[in-house]
Amino acid sequence: MRYDPATLARRLVDLLSEKQASDIVLLDISPVATFADYFLIATGDSKRQIEAILAALEEELDREDLVPVGREGEPESGWVLLDLGDIVIHIFGPEERSYYDLEGLWHRARPVVRVQ
């Protein structure tokens, strides 16, 4: 079954918020990129929180019968990426989030949702 990327992305924003992720941003990158429609970016304050966020995401995707196209990084590194095709999810530690500055890099993308 095909999912609606916008609806799923907003549901995942809610899930990240429930798991106490901070500075959650959903960017519509479709006007400036061809490889995906959305970046979902969030911060976990510790390795343990990143693990919990990742576990919740994987559980939700499993419930939806969605298998990520790819996964990069580990909670220990301070960055994990889940590639769903239309949605690319980035979970960062605070220092890694600041260092990689995806919002700055993709400044031409349109912010859809921001949860502080």
C-alpha cells in the first residue's frame, strides 16, 4: 500500500514530539531536490534518547509495513538517518546537529513544521 508522504511526515513529527525529541523541523525539500520530498530533522539530547527515538520510529514504520530504503549512522555517533524514499529522517545529538547545520545547508527548502 502506498502512503502519502505529507501525512506520514506529520505523523512522524508527532511521534518525535511524544518521544521528547527537541527542535523538530519538517522541511519540504521537493522544490530544491529530486531525491526526496521531505527532510525530518530532530535532536536527541543523549545516546539513550536517540536510541529510544529510533526504536519508536522503527516500530511505527513496521506497523505501517514500511521498510526504510537505507539507514546510516548509529546512536553512539550522534547521528542516525532513515531513508524512506520520499522522507529522509535525521536524528542528531546536539553537537552534531549544530555542526552539520542541515537547515542552513537546505535554507531554500520550505519549513512545514517546527516544534521547539
